[in-house]
Amino acid sequence: MTSTGALQLNAGLVNNSDAGRIASAMALTAVVTGLNQTNDGRLYGNSDVSLDLSNGLLTNQGGLINAPGQLLLKNLNVVNNQSGKISSANGFTLAATTLDNTEGSVISD
């Protein structure tokens, strides 16, 4: 799923695994109840990225979440970022109950 403009995604559980793409040429805002990005799933925008998981599960095993602007990850319950990458070139907020970052990276430049 890609957009040449801003992208607003409202959904329940989203399966973006196995090289899936959720991308925006501008800002990306997603409100979902769960996000699975196993095996090279990618969620990114060319501006700010906001992800609200409504206290759901984020599985980013081997996945990528990236924003060159502000990255806001909120209302996360459990985050599994094993071998995954969560990064922002600007400000960064990650609010979760539990974070498993085994062999993963959480980076703000």
C-alpha cells in the first residue's frame, strides 16, 4: 500500500509481513489494533510517521519502521523488534509496555 500524498490508515489487525509495504511520499498516520511486519515488512513515510496501536501488539521481527521526520509510536502494548529496525532522523517517541529488542535496533539520529 503506497500513497503519493499523505496516508491515513485506520484498521484492525494489519498483516504487512513478507516484504509488505505501507509507504507514503508525505506524512503517514496509522491507527490499528495490531501490526505484523515479520520478514522484511516496511512501514515508512518521507515526512512524519505516527503509529497508534490502541494497546495492541507490534511484531517488527526483521522489519523496518522509519521516518526522516518525527516518529511517534504510541499506545503499544508489546513490541517485538527482534532483528528489526525502528529509526528516525528527527525526534522519536516510543511508548510501550514491553520491548524485546534482541538483535534489533532503535535509533534516533
